Amino acid sequence: MNAAIWAHPWDLIDEGPESAADRLETLGISTVNLATTMHSVQTLNPHNPERKTFFADASAYFQPEDERYGEITPDVNETMGDANWAAEIANAFDGSPISLRSWTVPFHSSQQGRNHPDATIRSPFGDSLVWGLCPSNPAVQEYGRALVGDVANNHGFDAIEMELADYQYGTGYGWHHQEFFTELGPLGEFLFGLCFCDHCQENARDAGVDVETARENARAGLEARFDGGLASTTDVGGGLAEHRAVAAYADVRRDTLTDLFESFADEIAPADFTYYLKMGGLGDDRMGVEHSWKHGLDLTALSEVADDVTVLAYHEDPAVVRDDVRATKELLDVPVTAGILAGHPILDTKDRLADQVDAALEAGADRLSFYGYGVLPERNLEWIGDVLESVQ
């Protein structure tokens, strides 16, 4: 069984990369998806020998090749300082049976958003959504290409696995203590995060879209939700069917992302290009892969450029995990990895983990990936080893 695990670099560095590689091999893990750039995070690290929690602003865990970059450059993690954790881990894993993939989160960065507010997603009201850089912005596109090329060419990763290199969605994926006391609902979420920066508007006008009407309709829909005139349960598809300018405006984003992803794949080659699908949260608040268009993704086009995809099947019900994998297999013509969160709040016993793995494999998953090495207690890591042994 080809199995991977996500890992933060501080956990591997603190434990000692060689020791961690040996441990992973005994668990039956063949690949580590190593975080090289991440969003802001606080982690609880149950078995880390040096620190039980880690705080970081959105940052990079490698030393960038400065000449690659333009206006936007990586923010190197303050705790790492002058070290190069990605290089240290890659060197330690060289010659081991554990391969390395880069887990790269390029555009979900509140740090970059604060540094470059003109490059962020803009709500229909013109607000800068600092948690997300807009993929339509040429400076953001240049940064994304430079970033993946830097990581791919300088650290020997077998693949670059990208997360949230798209228009993200709605109110985003967290920044700090968010005080949202109006239920936006599906349509409200979609409209709130629909970007109206200058570059998105220009792309839409070039495609023949009535941008002014689209923006007015998006604002009107949100204001109707604010004052209760629009039900929180209003379906996105139904809402867009009544406002064709908004639908046409949103459609333009798919062509933008398709072109950008093609350029990513060129920069990454000969390493593989992988993309993560369904980043909607945990449990019932997350979206199915069939809703990926809300992020601006064209799954047919993604099949043509990606070497494989990972569906983040983070749900406590194995039937939903099975459906997630099946839907991804049906919608994309590439190998599919099933991402499984092997701990709280999704599961709390080895049997439940086994049920999720069985469901993913029954649905045709080509590979498994578990979240995550440093954040899981020891007993959960042992569960992973036992379950993998049982399905060999």
C-alpha cells in the first residue's frame, strides 16, 4: 500500500529527521508531504520532544532563491531564522526509503495579504480580504510560479502538492478570532468571497461580461442576506441562475486558473504537480468535490494538467469518505489520493480509522495520506501502522 503522511517541519527537526524517517518506515509510510509554505497556524504537538505547541504566521520553511521573485517574496518563518528546515529534512531523508513531497500553500496567507493589500481578493464591497491573494493578479501569478519553481528545483521533492492556489471561497479559512454573527448561508458565502479586484474585473470585461451589473447584483444579494430578505438556505446554483451576470463573472475565473495551473506544472516539471480538492472545513460544513467550481476550479482542465489529486475526505462517516473518493474518481481522470484525518474530531478509535481506510480503498483510492505526523498522539500513529499492515 502506497501511504503518505503530512508533516510540519518543526516536528521532524525537533525529533531529528533521521529518527523520524526510521519511525515512519516502521509504520508503513512511504512518503512525507512536508509543509514548505503554510498559512498561519498554532499546532498542538503531543509527541514533540522540544515543544508541545508551535505558533507561526503564514510563512515559508526554506530559504528562497531571491532572484526568482518579483514584487512578492516568501516570508521566511521567524522561528526557523537563518536555518533551512526543508533542506535539512531533504538531506536527512536522502537515501532513506521515505520519499518527500512538498505541501505548498501559496495564496492563503494573511501575512502576505497585510504586506500586499493591493494583491488580495476584494469583496463585492471593495474590502481587502487579507487572508487570500488573488490568482488574477499578475504579481500573485509571478509569485506562485517563482515559489513552486524554487521549491521544486532546489530541494529534490518528487512532487509539489498545492493547496488553496485558487480563489478559496466565501469568508475564507480563518485568520484570527472571527466575529461573524450573520449567517451568510451558501449563496452569501459565495458572493462574499467573489473577487472584484481590478484584475478580475478586467479579465471579465475582456470576456464580454457586464461587470457593473455583476457587482451590483452580488452586493444586492449580500445586503438582502444581511437584512433577512434572502433566506440563508438559498442555493448557489439557483441564485446564479437568476443573476446571469454574476454567473458569467464567476465563470471567467476558471480560465484564469487553468492557464495559471498549466504554468505551475511547467515550473514544477519534471516533478509531479498535485492539487488538493475540497477545502471546506471539517465535518458537515465542508463542500463536496463537485462544488470545486466555487473555488474557480475546472476539474476537466485540472485532469489534463495535474499528475494526481488529493481529496481531503475529512468526515467521520465512512460512507461520506467513500462517496468523496468515488466522486473524485468520476470527475477527474487522474490517480486519486484519499486524505484521512486520523484523529480528533473525526475519529477516536483504531476501528474507526480502519473503517475509513476500507471505505477509501473500496471506492478505488490509488493512495492514502494521513493527517498528520506531529499533531497526532502516539497511539494514533500506532493505529495507522496497524491498519496499514492489515491492508497490505
